[in-house]
Amino acid sequence: MKPLYFFSGIFALNYAIVKRDPIMTWCNMLYDNMCLYIGYKNSEIVINKSVLDTYIDKLCSNFLHTYELTDIDFNENISKIFYDKENLQKELEPVNNNLQLEWSRRILYEFTPRGNIMMHYDPYKLCFNYYCDTNSMTNKLLNAVCMKYCTIYRCRDFFIDKEYLPENCESKLLTVHYKNKKITEKKSQKNDLDMSVFIKVKRQDTSSTDNLNNKDKQPKSTDELHKNKFIHMGKIYNMPLISIPNKKNKMNNFNTDILDDLKGEDKLQQQVMSYKAFKDSKLNES
């Protein structure tokens, strides 16, 4: 009898493994019917979100709520020069320009579940620079911190990622700095192809292969390219919180003829003189 029990047990176990899905559904139906007959209410299983997900959802909901508040201007700190690409480039040409210094001083210090982070906007690169001591900052978390930055400093148009924005609420900076740039790049590529001096080989009729590669030829959505840019600048202790002024060497009203000669040579080096002007100056001296 023992061999019979052994082989029958193996057969039943194998059958239960193969038919485990219908057996589980039948057991669940039996359990639900018993609960209804007894009058017992089965409690729903609630999946608790992680601390990181609740933190991101809270910042996202606060940011999206700003689009419902029509009485407040959430772009009041963005100057009009940002909406003019050429004037913005001219303004950012000097090394220590006022626009760069202004936004480098607007710093957000945030405590996140993945560690502390410091963030500010860079108008030259059109991106968000951040400092943190960990390397576990996900793109979703950085976008959430960016939402809080744009809400606090009233610069909502700096947030250009349409994935997180409501419908028909596109940032105005997209048309100024990104979409026009892409159109000019496409035009330049077409001109380069038209002006090519190489002989174009006739393409054979490969309709069968073209049908297979239709997915590759379909135009890709340009919205995927318009994402918020984040640059990791290092750890928090690398953040330049204090602006150190340039040191100026004071001469204490000390004057010599040697210094006058050096200043004159410095002025000559800064001037651009043609050979004709140099020749005329020598003739006038003689």
C-alpha cells in the first residue's frame, strides 16, 4: 500500500502544480461565497505608497494646483528678455552679467527622501543646476524638486516638460528657444544636402523592405526632446554660497615713469592698427 500512496501523492502534486490557476480561482470563489453566507465583509487590501512616491505626488499636486489659481502670476520673476532669444544672448555675453548672478542667488535647499539637494536655474544653459551628496536622485524626483523651485520663485515657464503639465498649458519658452531652433536645423540640413557635389545613386525598388521599415520612417514626436535639463554640479560643499569680490591692488598713490610706459604699451596692444596707419604715424613723427 505504501508504494500506491507514494505514486498517487506524486501524481496529485503534479496535477495541482499544472492546474494551480483554476484551483486558486475556484478557492477564491468558494471563500467569497462562504463570506457572503456568513455575512463577513472582506476587507480590501490597501497598498501603501512609499515615502518617495508620496513626496513626489505631493509636490506634483501643489504644482498643478497653480494652474487653477488665475489671480496669481507665477511667472512674475521671469524678465521679458527670456522671451527674446537674440537679446538674451547679447545680455549673457559678458562673464559677470546681472542676469546670471540674479538666478544663481535664487537657491532652493530641499530635504528629500533620497537626501538633501540644492538647486538653482542657469539662464545661459537653460537648465537647472543642482548639488547633492548622493547619486540616487532619479529624474522623477528632480522634476518634483524643480516644480517646487518654479512655484516658490515664480518662474513656472522654466518648467518645459509637457509630460507633467496639464493639456494646453505649454511653456512659452518652448516656442522661443526650442521649436524655432529645430526648424532652422532642419532647413540647414536640407540646404547641405541640396548643395552636395556627390552623384546621387538611383535607389532600387525595394517596396517589401520599405513596408517593413515604416516604423523607422514615421516622424517621431518632438515632445520627447523637450525635457527639463538637470546638471549635477557636485556635492553640497562645492556650492559657492558666498560671492567673493575681485581683489584690486591699490598702489597708494605711487607713481613712476616706468608704470606710465607700461600703461602706454598696454593701450597700444589693445588698439587695432593697420599698416597704413602705422606708416603714416611714423612719417608724421619724422
